[in-house]
Amino acid sequence: MAEVAFTAGITLHDGQMLSVDATSVDGSGIGYIAEDGPRTVPWSDVKAVMLATTDHMLESGGSLFSMAELLQEADPGRVADADGLRRFGARLLQQAAPRLCPLGAGCGLRPTP
């Protein structure tokens, strides 16, 4: 695959979570490029995976902010829950930012490890 078409949110059996730009999905696992070169997460290590395009990430992040507003308006006592939705939405948008920013990996909105 010449151009990254989707992002993989991967949860491993040991509880570790990764967000990677997938370069391949095949019988051996999910391939991606890490800072130290190409890597593959073998299926035997994967507990769960979600594949998403950048457009989907943007749409989902925006929807989380809208849901937070609706939740807070419907029940002002659930401010903490609404804030949790906002934080989740912000983290999702933070993951999408370097994929859209012309600076790529140098984007100031890039998440910290």
C-alpha cells in the first residue's frame, strides 16, 4: 500500500494501546511504520482493533462534543460525564491532527507518547 489509508487503534492482551497508521493488514497481523522502522503486531497479541479513516476520526471527535453538550443540557448533574466525552473527543482529534496538518509528524497538535 503506497499511501496510508486508515488508522488502527489497537488494544493488546497486556492492556497496552497503540494508535498507528496501518500499512498492511494480512494473515500475519497489522503492519505499520514505527520511528525505528517497519513493525507488525501479530494477531496473537491483539485483543481488539478499530480501523478508521481520518474523516471518520474527525466526524467521531465532533460527534463526541455534540453528545457532551446534549448530555449536559439534558442532565446538568452529569457534567463530569460530559467532560469525559469532551476529553475523549479531544484525544481523538489530537490523533487525527498530524494526518491532516501540512507539517505531518511535526504538527504541534501531535499527541505525546
